[in-house]
Amino acid sequence: MPEPLTPLVERPWEDVERMLDVDSALERVLSAFSPLQPVTLPLLDAVEMVLATDVIALNDVPPFRNSAMDGYAVRAADTHSATWSMPVELRVTAHLAAGQRDVPRLGPGQAIRIMTGAPLPVAADAVVRFEETDEASSTGQPERGTVFVYHAARPLDNVREAGEDIARGVRVACRGQLLRPADLGLIASVGEPRVQVTGVQLSGFSPRETRSRRRRTAFSPERSAIATRSYLARLLVPGALMSACWALPATR
């Protein structure tokens, strides 16, 4: 191919010596931006913002041992001989609903009718599902006096331990993390109503100007501004962790 007649100085796109590498180009772009001071916002106002501090679970989720199924709370040892042909009969002493605070104690040879999410009674170590009792074939009266159990329960059957989903002290969100709705739901589940977040000031890009340019498309200028701000904020947050950090133990 013959050499172009136009001088190289007039063809900068072909002058390799004058081209910027990626790091230099990124540094030049970021030099036009600066991170704002962190602010504390309610969770609903923090969507698409960048987390300025780690969020640590201060409580277990769930906060107490509870039933994972509707059924009967039992002592597993009381059901060890139960079979479909030779069920074990237990005396029903109480009915526990989800959210109930007054939790009775379970005695030997007893069963407590329990709903999903209800706290496990003291001394109970398993839950037998309704389908494994004679209630599966009855009208399921809560006030019944006895129940026949057709299945031998093992300790911790259908039991959710405290902290099984999230243990106290676990880091549930990391500094530098872009907050999506799912992240905010996770933060709310550990009892945090607010978060400390940061953003980026985009010079010459006001919200009023953005609204005036709105188009009838899914990717509006507002969405573009949010995406740009969020990406730059993640780059500018000192020490930001760019990878997922859920369920990492907090460093003290």
C-alpha cells in the first residue's frame, strides 16, 4: 500500500507515538471529577448510590431458632419408633403462630402445633410436617388433643437456627459497592434503616437540565447520568472493593 501523501501530523489517529494508553486516558478522565463528601441517607433514597462504609450485621437473621415448616414441634427421641404402619401418639399441648412471643416449654411425650417462622419451643429439637401426621388426612383442628406421627424425626429436622441466613458480625455490604434494590433489601434485613453513601459531582450536568432532555426511551439521559456517576464514584472511593463481599467476616 503506498504511503499517504498527507503528513502524519495531520493523521493523529495513525500516530501510535502520540496515542494514550488506557491507564493514562482513565487518569485524564478522572482528573475532571471529584468525590463528594459521604452523606447518610434512608435506604429508599440510596438506590444507585455508592456505599461509603462497610455494613456489618449487628444481629442474627433469623434472630431466633424457628420452624421451617408447618407441623408439630417435638422431641426427636419421642418419635424414633414412628412408622407409617405403627405411628407414635403425642399429646398436643399448645399452638404456636408466627410472631408469637409467649413460647411454651415442650415436655416428654408432647407435641406443639407450630406454623412456619414461629419460635421453636424450649426443649423441642425437631418439627414433623403436617404431611407426616394424621392431620394430613383430617380437617386440621388446631385444638385437637393428640396427634399421630408417622415419621421418625431426626434432631434439627425442619428447624432454622438463629443466624442461619446471616450471622451477627458478617459484612453484608462493602465500601465502594453500587447499591441495587436487592442490596438495600439485604441491608434492611439486618436492621439498618440508613446507609452512608457517596457520589460524584458531574460538572455542567444539572438534574434540571437532565429532566429537560428526557426522551421516551428506556435508556434516558437520567439513567445515563446515574450510571456514569455510579461508575465514577466506585473508581474514586478510596480503597473501594470492586468484587462481591457478601458473607465475609468483618475485620475488627
